[in-house]
Amino acid sequence: MNDQSPPLQAENTVGVSAIQNGYMSGFGNGFETEALPGALPLGRNSPQKCPYGLYAEQLSGSPFTAPRATNERSWLYRIRPTVTHWGQFEKVDMGLWRTAPAPEVDVPIGPMRWDPIPIPAEQLSFLQGVRTITTAGDCGTHAGMGAHIYLITRSMVDEYFYNADGEMLFVPQQGRLRLWTEFGIIDVEPGEIAVVPRGVKIRVELLEGPARGYLCENYGGAFTLPERGPIGANCLANPRDFLTPVAAFEDKDAPSRMYVKWGGALWAAEMEHSPLDVVAWHGNYAPYKYDLRRYSPVGPVLFDHADPSIFTVLTSPSETPGTANIDFVIFSDRWMVAENTFRPPWYHMNVMSEFMGLVYGQYDAKPQGFSPGGVSLHNTMLPHGPDFEAFEKASNADLNPHKLEGTMAFMFETRFPQRVTAYAAGSEKLQKDYGAYGHSLKKHFNPNQR
Ligand SMILES: O=C(O)Cc1cc(O)ccc1O
Ligand SMILES: [Fe+2]
């Protein structure tokens, strides 16, 4: 190796190479991976006998007949097919997890904001620790979302779960998780996200805790990368930065519990072995993770503030072009350079509804009161924008290039109005006076001075 060769990574590249031990790089690729040599049948999906005495099972995330661009399925070669895991299911308590439609309380006609929900000392597994803040659309028609906070203080042990109601986008805010999935192992921490497609079995282990984060349960079209249009072939979220785990399996016989969220209810059955028994798999329907700090934002380089859609990481499309079921949008480190421009978000009203969270740092439209771990909700066609402090500061600031640093806010934006749960409406963390933040904005109008 030549001593003069450039460093492998640019100065501001985060972490190590995309191809890390245990992950494969790319978004929506047709992957193939095996945890035992030769476990993957060659040249066909369903041989008369699979290697190692495995069972073949197809997991279809899209209708069989979906166009190629949206057709998603994987073939799993497992110790036992999922039907063998199937015991006597009983409905169990869902805790504070809610599913749309959930018209529990009247939704206030105003902005809402919550301080971070504290993580209790009590033992909470992932399933016990989900607290729904809002629901939108109708899970039964595969439209809309649930927006949740998760609080985790213990690992799931011999407990497994899959969600038939939607795919799950994890946005960790505190603590590290290991998602043991049928497809392999994903470690995820604040600054990263993980997506578990509908129907994929998992066990959530707490690597470093306690943990808190946001969870978007997407009842609609699977998250995909947004079109880049005139931006071209690069920037925003680049496909190579998405990481899907290599196959890993448990051959474990032990009294276990299988939980399934199905039709808005939680069901549980006893079983005698781990369902994370997939020795090899191939296909394009699989969980993945992504480091949000790899996102390459594109924005106004001369003047004005662009629509937040330029910061879309993933989008869940609806049947209507351009009308997302959900957009997952981030506000991450970036330079603000626009001349003669009010640089923070403008005042606006939006037909889409906006659920926001903060992973770390400060959000420029709300420098105070919106804390990491907190939530804000700006519902369909309700006015919002910078608070007094943000407005006065931005309208009087020197417009030198300025870097917003150490910040990671995000938005789950959906085409549907969001309903607040009884839990969220009754939470003592709901900021009672937030709805009136607009009142402190001053009148500056002077007809005699342009
Ligand atoms: O309301 C918000 O804070 C989110 C948001 C940010 C932005 O830059 C433009 C529009 C928008 O809704
Ligand atoms: Fe907004």
C-alpha cells in the first residue's frame, strides 16, 4: 500500500465502512445469505428436499402480482415453518399501544407538545413499553400510521413478536437495542434507524439501557426511498448506506411465548422453541438499518427556505402520486447559507399532519421547550411556525453562512389527520400552555415604513 494514498474516509464520514461484519449494503436489493454453507437452495426456491432438512417458506410483503418495482418477497429456509409455531392464541393486554381508528378523545384544535416521557424504574419489555401518542387512518384498510414512544428497561427473553398490522420504523433516542430478527441481527442506537417489515419476527434485546425512542407503525405502503427528480442520482439517503443483516439463527428448544399484533389486538401463544430459526434466506423483503448521519441534505444555496420534503429519508407511498401515506423527514446538521432569507421554517398550514420528535440537539424553529425525547403535533391544516424567540432571532441575524450542528429532529408526516390517544391527552408531560405560543409574536406592522 502506498503511503501517499488518501484516507479511506472523508473527514466527516461517520462510523466505519458501509460493509460491516454482519450486514449487507444496499436498499431493496435481492439479497442472499446463509448461516451454514450450502443452506440456500441453488437455482430454485422450493426443492423437493431443502439442504440440512430445512423447510422453505415464502414471506410476501406485497401482493404476488404487484409490479416489479414494488414487488417484495423473501424465501426463508428455516428449521420449522411458521405454522409449527402456531399455538392456541389468546388475546392479551395491549398496555398503552393503540391502533387506528382509535377515537378515544376529542382532538384539540391546536398545536400540542409533550416533554420527554420519563423512563420508569419498573421492568418494561419492548411490548410492554410502547405508548401510543397518535394514530391516523385505518389499520384495517392499510392506510395511515401509529406514532409511538417506546420505553425499554428489560430485554425480551424467550418472547417473540411480529406485527401483522404494519411495518415498524424504530428511531432510538436513548439506549442501544439489538433486534434479533428472523433475517439476522440488527444493532441500533440514537442517530440510526431500523425498519422491520410487516410480519417479520423479532425479539428486542436491551444492549445498553434504559432505552427510549420513537416508533412509527406504518399500516400502508412499505417505506421506500423518495424519487430524487432533478437532484439526480446522488445525495439524500444513498442506497449503499442501508444495511440488511446476514442470516443468523437460533436452534433453541425452550418454553417460549409468541406475540402477534393482528387487527389492532395483541395475541399470545405458548410454544416450545425459538421462531428465529431461519438458517438461510434470499429476497428483497427484509429488515434494515440506516445511519441518519450518512444523510446528504440538499437545500437552498442562494435564497428562501425549501419545503421539508427535500429532507425525506423514506416515504410510504399511497395510491395517489405525491401524496404520501407517511414521509419520514429529518432535520440534521447542515449549513444555512440563504441570503436575504428568513431561514427557519416559515409560518404555515399544511394538509398533511406533522408528528415531530427530537433525537438530540436543538430544533431551530423551537429553540426552547422542544426537548430530546419530546414530541410535537401540528395537525391537519392547523397553523404553526417559529416561536417568538426563533422569529426575533432569525429576522435580525447576520446572514453569514451558519452551521446547524449536533441536531437531529425528525417528522412523521402523514396525509391523514392524527388522533391523540387518551394516554397522550392525559399525560402530565403534555405542555398545557404550548397552544398559545403564537400569542407572544409581536405586531411589527408600520404602514409608514417599508
Ligand atoms: O413545522 C415544522 O417545524 C416542520 C417543518 C419544517 C420546515 O423546514 C418546513 C415546514 C415544516 O412543516
Ligand atoms: Fe410544519
